[in-house]
Amino acid sequence: MNDAQAIVHALRTQQVDAIVGDRHVSFVRLKRVELELERSRDQLRVLAARLELQRENERSEIAREIHDELGQSLTSLQLGLAWLTNTVTLTPKIRTKLKAMSALASASIRSVRDVAVRLRPGPLDELGLVKTLRGEARAFKAHTGISCRFETNLQNPLCERTGSIAVFRIVQAALTNVARHAQASRAVIALMKRRNDLVVMVRDNGRGITRAQLAKPGACGVIGMRERARALDGRLTLTGSRGRGTTLTAHFPLAKVIVTSAVAASAPGPSRAERR
């Protein structure tokens, strides 16, 4: 190799090294950005979980105030109307008016109770997750006219409060979607223990959610439901096909929701699960 060839070879080698070096630097920078982005996502999820816990606490406080203050005032009003009706001589016209006012007070008391329950799932503390979801199925049928069945293979599990609230809110949001969008005649809520997972499912026989609908930002509250699941190291999927209904499925590590549980002896699998 003569001097000229040696110089050309050296220049080419330096160019290659420069190119490789630039690509290496770009790769390192890209990885650094990816790590920073993932760290930011984790921080946002932690923040979202904290905000959700704060929201639940605020809901509980508002629900107590509504129930204790407004509920008691309405009850006192209803008792006063009943006293007037039973002790004072009234004309038929006034008696009819008092009866209508009493009916309005009764309806308002029921509305206050419903609002308080929606804000704070009090039955979770008193009845547990299984009985609360069974009651939610009955209430959904009564309010919407859509047949709703609850299935489970668990018996009186002791639940973590944070986990049970997350499951309840996901089911609540899913049923809201069924009532608003599905045009369904039947729905099923399932709560199943499968090995080390707790599986929550809400299925309907409605028109079915499409991929285009799922792709819309914030579609049907899916982001909120997924974040609730992720906060418990779970995962949530939503699938549907036109005319065949929609199925929401959430998988949680069992220990994140259930402290102790018993599987129904007569229900070794989902097909023979308890149905109410």
C-alpha cells in the first residue's frame, strides 16, 4: 500500500468511526429518553392512584354529609307532614296536597340514599364485595329493566378496601356503559377466583363495541378503568363484535384484592358457579 492509499484508508476509517460513533450516541440518547418516558409514566400512574384514593375519601365525606344532613332533614319533613295529616282537621284539598308533598319527600329521601350509595359504596364495608356486587346486579335490573345476573365461585371473602373499591368502580362503570350504549337485554357480572388471579367480567348481549369506538380517546371511560386495574398490578381488556355484545375482563393478582377467601364447594368451575 503506497502513501496515497494509506491516507485514503485512514480517512475512510475515521469517517466510519465517526458514523458509528454518532449512531452509538444517538442510540444511547434514545434509550435515555425511553427510560425517562417510562419513569414519567410510572410517576403519573402513582399520582393517578393517589388522586383516585383522595377522590374516594372526598366522595365518602360528601356522601356522609348528604346522608346525615340532607337525609335527616327530609325525614323530619316527612314526619312533620305525617303529623299534620293525622292530627289536624284538614279539607280534602289540603289533605291531597299534603299527601303529594309527603310522596315527594319520600322520593327525595330515596334519591338522597341512591346518590350517597353511588358516591360511597358503603355496603362494601358492611356486606363485602360479593354481596355488594350481587346487590348492584339487582339494582341495575330495577333501574334499567335490563336482566342482570351475578356469578361467583367465592364465599364471603375478606377483601382489601382499596382493591374492592377498584373492582366495584370498574363494574359500576361497565354497567353504566351497558345502560347508555349497548342496547342490550341481558348482562352478566362475574367474580371468579382462578388460581392466583381474581377475574372480574361484565358481559352483555348488545350491539357490541367496535375497534373504531375503542380507538377514540377516553372512549367509554376505558382509560380510567385500565388505570384502576394497573394501580393493582392488573390488566383490563375490552372486546366486542357487532351484534354479539361486549365483554370487559379484568385480571388482578388475588392478593391485591382478597385477603382470605373460600371457593364454593358446589362450584369447582365457572360453569357451576353461584348464580343470583
